[in-house]
Amino acid sequence: MTPVKLQIDNFEAPVGKPNCLVLTYPVITLHKELTHMGTRNNLLGEKAGEERESFASIEEHVTADYPRTFLWCGDADHTVSPENSKRMDEALTVAGIGQEFHVYPGVKHGVGLAEGTSAEGWIEQAVRFWMNRTGDKRCKRNAKKATA
């Protein structure tokens, strides 16, 4: 893969990319009908048009070389619509990207480790996904030491 720099106005995206992502109740789209407007306005400005929204909407840029992704949200999130995560899941599926996607019932936005909710244990699931997908032996070795 040849790295490509994306540029819009004075913004240039970094060239490198991670080999695995963990996304927790993320803002994925910046289209007005589904985004978190505070995030959209902070990133793009209140008067941003469709071109800028599309440029910054992650689900529109998922290709076959996108990183493997662990993705989760709660179905009771009224801050960032769970539809953001569902759109990302669909984009990853269409592109054939290795992924794991969870929608936890009754979980709101900003629950951190989610102790006492249906999402409790998400961090362990995400780490397991990451270790299994990246093949990073250092991580596996360190995980074994931590559990010994």
C-alpha cells in the first residue's frame, strides 16, 4: 500500500495507520442528521457543507486496507446515536474488514469501564480482539505475565 496524504484546506492527514482500532461509542458520521452536533461544529464549524461532512465522516472512507476494528456502543446512548456505530459496522462489513461489534442493552454514553452494566467486560473483549488480530507476541507475553 502506498500511503496517501489527504488534504482539505490547511489540514493534512497523517500518512501512517494503526493495525487495529478500538472504538467506544464513537462519533463516526459528521452528517447533521446523525452526528453529535457539538463534535461536528468543533471539528468543521457551524457552516460546514456536505463536502466537509463527507470528508470527515469515517464510514465513507473505509476501504479494504482499513484496520481491523473492535466497536461497541450502548442502545440507550442519547449523546451519540448508536446509528453511528451501526453505520461503521456496515462499512467494515462491506469492505471485508475483520471486526467485532457489540450493542449493549441499556447502556448510555460515557460509562467508562461500564461496571454494573451489560457492557461490563468490554475492555477485556477489546484487548482479546486486539491481541488476536495484531499477532503482537509482546502483548500476549505481557498478558500472560499479568495473569500469572
